[in-house]
Amino acid sequence: MKSEKGLIVIGFILISIIWGSTWLVIKIGLQSMTPLYGIAIRFTIASAILYLIMCIRGEKVALDRKSITLYVNLAILSFSFPFALVYWGEQYIASGLASVLFAAYPFVVAIGSHFFLSNEKLNMGKSAGILLGFTGVVIIFWSDLKVSADNTLGMLAVLTSTVMQGSSLVMVKKANHHISPTSLSLGGMILGIILLYPLAFIFEDFSSLRFDTAGIGSILYLGTFGTVVTFVVYYWLLKRVEVVYLSLVSFVTPILALILGAVWLNESLSQNIFLGATLVLMGIIIANGKDLLTLFIRRSK
């Protein structure tokens, strides 16, 4: 039990760090790759790696009706349209504004879990933690919060993606299926690819892709670490922690993205990041307060 709790903490930190870095890698990759083709190729590489892992482990893709239903859910609400909407939306709004909008993710998950997951109801601690964490993200990106008629569609696209992905997480948790994280990721991804390539063919010009060092490097990183590692760990965690706690990753990733942007792209860090980051950390601690207190009491005995 203690070893599993340690793995849960490590898993949370791992996906936070990797997903925090993906914003930077996506930004670099978009200089060479168009959004839809970039996402489709990324998931193609990830699917090939996942399938190879399953073959080595002697694991088969679950094909029962319940599993296929989950794959369809993930394909539509996680691995295709939501990614396309985020990439498209960021063409019209600042990345900071996109981060704030996507930070609504825990609210979507919290509301969904309260009504559809009988053992994961909202309480004062969760509510206060989510509000505090969201406030921290808003403070960090305050200077980017410029709302106008020109960026309305971009904002709507990111918000729609947020609602779709939050709903998908709750639905997968509610299914409480035996399917492995690897099979779950692979099944949803393959169906997502089937949707992405036609969209890319219709809306983008393949000849504009540049398979240079930046393009290939970004795709390889996003396909391996940004997809295979993160989603397998993510769905492994989903079976072991409440969905609200897992959704709080969306508060951490923008902070890490800012830090990495400052290191690699020489982007400036405002003083707001330190205050905002403190509030985010406090929000996560408060939201997890009950579990952290229980863990502390057990260790002290």
C-alpha cells in the first residue's frame, strides 16, 4: 500500500512535468508541422509504440462491447476533436489565455464526478482547492486576459475542448472497466487517428509540412513521452485516485510551461508567476487535504 501511494505521487509529478513541457515542444514543432497532421502523426507513432509494448508483454487489445464503447468515447472526446480545437484555437488567442481557459478542466471534472460518481462527491476542501488553484492560474496569466470579438471563436474552441476532455475523464472513471491503461490508450488513439487524417486532408496542405530537425524531434518527443508515457500513467492513476485530484494537473502544467519557456526561449517571467504558483500549490494541498492528513496520521503511528 505504501509503495503504491509513492508510485501515485511519482506518477502525478511525471505527467505534470511532461505535459508542462509539451506546450513548449508543440510551439517549436508548429514551425514545421501543421496542427492536424502534427497531431495525427504524433498519435500514429504513439500507437505503434503502444502496440509493440503490448506485443512484447503478450497483451491483447480488449475488443468486447464495453471496451469498444470506451475507445469510441476517448476517440471523440479526447484524442481527436479536443486536440484539434486547442491547436486551432491557439492560432487566435494567446497561450496564456488558453491556459486559463483550460484550467477550467477541474471544474468540469468536479461537477461531473459529483453528479455521476456516487463515491466522489464535492466537498468544501475540493471546492476551495479548485477555486484557489484557478485563481492562481488567472493571476499568473492576468496580462494575457484580453477578451475581444476577434478572439471569441478561439476562446470558445479551447473551452469546448476542456468540456469534452473533462466529460471523457468522468465517463471513463464511471465505466470502472478492467481494461488495461495500455489497451485503453491504444484503442482510443487508433480510432482518433481515423478521424484526424481525413480532417487534416480536408483542411491542411500536406506539402507545407517540413520534416526537419524541429518537426521530427517534436513529433518523436510528443509521440513517446507526451503521449505514450503520459496517457498510460494517466489512466493507471485514474483507477487509483479520484478524478478531481487527477484533474488538478491542469493547474501545474501552465506553470511548468512558463518556466521552460523562460529557460529555452528566453521568455520573461513576471512577478505574478510566484504569487500565482503559491496559490496553485495551496489549492492542490487543500483539495487533497483529507487524503494528505490520513497519510500523515498513518505514517506517524
